Amino acid sequence: MPRYAQLVMGPAGSGKSTYCSTLIEHAEAINRSVQVVNLDPAAEHFNYPVMADIRELIMVDDVMEDESLKFGPNGGLVFCMEYFANNFDWLEESLGHVEDDYILFDCPGQIELYTHLPVMRQLVEQLQQWEFRVCGVFLVDSQFMVETFKFISGIMAALSAMVALEIPTVNIMTKMDLLSPKAKKEIEKYLDPDMYSMMEDNSVSIRSKKFKKLTKAICGLIDDYSMVRFLPFDRTDEEGINIVLQHIDFSIQYGEDLEFKEPKEPDEEPDNTNYDDFFRDKVEN
């Protein structure tokens, strides 16, 4: 049977760990097994149990303290992830070989891992070799997406991850529960955006003709191919969480291969059984 994985991606502070924690609680409520693997070597703490933690293999602090390497925070994290890519056997041993696994991989927030570095692509290919069906889950903070140009920036980051990894991807706008009612109403237009309308609304504020032309080309690419849409994620809304999970499950065909137990067949009886005589005998006895 196949196994299932979500790669939980997004910029630092977008709510990846909170997303994992919320999904764990939701899974417990619906009697479903979901586990988490931490792949952020710079993570400090999280309030849920993990089945594997990359910090057992390598930590950013240890790399930065190595005087022979002399890496800063970003360089140290990239080094850790490249070291991880050369030691996938550690991950295989940590995951085991249980069928029908459903695992959330809590990934680092550095965007270069999903744009021009091969590490995450190598991870996807390795998981697929282990018979995982993989879905990317790209998170963007809704509080960041309230302006058109910031929104376009967020879309381009999500699009970069989609193109680089070549896997089904569900894009999520997180922290909806922190928005005011007015902001929630305002942000609805960004969930299923009309990029040309947004461009027209903000064209006055763009002074440079070259920048305006570039922005129009980017908006056209996004709108013409319908490449990026966002789902709202409110950690206090069980129905909304379930809708998000359904979209992800559908993209990786979760549940289609689950085995359902057939009802037990009744004991075979001769074709010529006379049921009237049978019940009459029971009554008489």
C-alpha cells in the first residue's frame, strides 16, 4: 500500500509548526493517525511529538560553532540540509516501513531551498522511491498578504516551490483567526484573485513604465494559467480545517487504496431449504 506525505513549506513565521500542531489535534478528533517529522535543524521548540527530528542528525548551532566552517545562520542551515540529503538512510531508518503512513514534514523556511537548491527536490524523489505520495503545502501569512504587491510576492514564492518540486501543491493562507472582521472581508479577494483587476487598481501607484510592464506580465502569467489559488486556514474553525485536509487528501488520492472489510457471508445452506419448515420447527421446540 502507498504511504502519504505533506511537505509543509513557507517563509519563516508563516505558521508551519502551528499548522502541524492543529492538524495533529484535528486528526486525533476524527480518529485518524497523522505523524510529524521535523526537518528544520534550526527549530527551537514545538508542542507536539515527532517521530523523527533532524536535530538528532545535525543542528545549525553546531555547524555555526565549527571554526573550520565559519558559517552564518543561512549558510549553516543550507549546510545542514545538504548533509541531510547525503544521509537519507537516517530518515529511512527513522520512518520505518509501516504501510499507510501519513506524515507531515515540517520544513525550514529558507526560500532558496525551494528555488535554486536541489535538496528538497532530492527529498521528494527519495520519498517517492519509498512509495510515498507527496503533496506540497505552501503557507503564507494572511497578515502579510493584505497589499497587492506583497500578495504578488507571496504568489511568486509559492509558484517557485511548485515549479521546482513538480508535485501537487495546495497553497494556504494562514492565521485567518488573527484578522479583524474587516480584514477578513478585504482578504477574500486574494483567495481566488483576479490579477488583471488588481493590476488596474494599483497601476496609478506604479511610476516606472518598465516596472509596470513587468508587473503586468507576472499578473498575466498567474491569471492566464490559474496556477495559484489559496485556501483560508483558521485554526479555530474545524470545518475549514477539514476542507483544507480534503483538498490535500484528494491531491494524493488518500483513502482510495484503503481496504474495506467485506461483511461475513452467512453459513451456506442447501438451495432447497424450506424456511417455513425451519421456523416452524424452531417454534415447536
